[in-house]
Amino acid sequence: MSASLDQRIAASLGAEVRPEVAAYARMLGEEAGASAVLFYGSNLRTGSLEGVLDFYVLLPGAQVERVWPKVSYREWEYGGETLRAKIATMSLAQFTKAASGQSRDTTIWTRFVQPSALIWTVDDAARQSVHEAIAAAAKSAARYAAALGPSEGEAEEFWRALFQATYRAEFRVEKPGREDSILSVNRDHFDGLLPLAWEAQGIAFLQEGNRLAPQLGEATRRNILREWRERERLGKPLNILRLAKATTTFEGAARYGAWKLHRHTGIELEVTPFREKHPLLAMPGAAWELWRARRRAAKAQR
């Protein structure tokens, strides 16, 4: 990792967070026996505690589950306030492998080339490992951006081409222009990152003002695009597999769904022990209750 990219990653991961978020991360990390906890998403940018906080909990040792990460939802009372979190859990080893592009997965390096904060680690060795993984994510993303982007253009054009390609590959339902909103709200994060990542990756480039031109060579470009097509071909099946797994392993799914429903419609849906334990089996009854609640609300407005 080049010194300049190292410094950039260290500054990014060292972003300040609310004390409540730091306490939540510490609780999750210590409870899980984790190596590190990353915080990311819109709440990192805004500093808000509203909505759902997004954490990645990285565990020591080998990856146990073949389909990762494991996702859960949790509510925690802290300082008289209910904090809500969506928690993705996987091994640090697998996270590092995926971030460096050694797996066919695209989700890790795509997510973590964007801002994240490393707010809890068990020791300095774990901290260094996460720093290296995040730097690897930046280099992986920049490498594919060099081949998927224009032959010459501003950095934003390369990032835009990369995010558009990953959305298509990952079977994600995103509004048109989602990549533009990511780049605009995180402008300071992405400003100057691409040439640093190219340099660390060993990709030569020409620069004139704000315009960049990666010097890949035709053979290198073909190799990167061949790798990308393989990941693009497998991206949708992998994500469908993760979604299918989440329907049976998403801990707290019923509470998460009830909270989302109330947040968007104002309708309270009781989370019974049965619904908590068997969210799929409980769906017909919950749908019926929701329909009746909407009927009552509609009548009350007449």
C-alpha cells in the first residue's frame, strides 16, 4: 500500500462518530468476540441517530458460513433512546479476500470504496488488517473503473461507470442516477482518490488538469474485462442466493419489518413471539392484519 493511499485510508477510517454509535459498536464487538466493527451508510455522513445504523462486525478465524454476510436487526436502549441497527457479520479473513477482489463477489469492494469508519477493534493488529482491507477495496474498485470507464475523462466519470456496472451485476433495484447521488454527497471522500488508488495498484495514467487517462494496454484491459464479465455473470445468482438465505436467517426480521412499516405508514403491527420466530409463516396473518388496519384508517378519514 502506497504511503499516500495509506494516509488517505487512515484519515477516512478515523472519522468521528457519535458517542452512542461508538458505544453500540463496542457492545456488538465485545459480545461477538469480534476483531473489528465498521460503521457505514448515510448515518455516518449525517451524524444522525434516526433510522437504522449500519455496522459490519468482522470476526477472527476462518469464514464459517458459505453464504455471507449473516444479517441481523437489533434494537438497543442507550441513554434513554432506542437505537436501531442492521448488522452484517462475517470473518475478517473473508472480508479481506473479497475486498481485494480475490472472490467473485463485487459487493464488498463496491461498498467499502465508499466512506466507512473503523470505530472499534480488539487490538492494533486487527486495526492494521482492516486498514489494509479497505485500501484493497479502493484498489480493486479503481482497477475495474479503469477498464469499465472511458479511455479518458474526469475521475467522476470512471466512478460513475463503475457503480452503474456493479448495480447491473448485483441485481440491485436502484433509482436511475443513484450513482450520481453517491458521488455528490461523498464528494470530499472521492476527490483525488482514484489516482492514488491507481498508483498503489501499479496502473500508470496520464493527467492533464482534472482529466485522467489510464494506460492499461490492450492485453491488460482485456484481462480485466474478462474478469469483470465473470463476476457480472455470477453477480445476480449470488445476490439471489443471499436474499434467499436472508429469508430464513435474518435475525430480528419481524421487528425490522414492523419498524419499517410504522415508519412509512404509521401503522403499528404487533410483533408476537410466533412472528419473531417464524417471520415467513407469519406473513399471511400479518398481511391480513395490515389490510384491516388500512381499512380502519381509510374509514376514519372519510
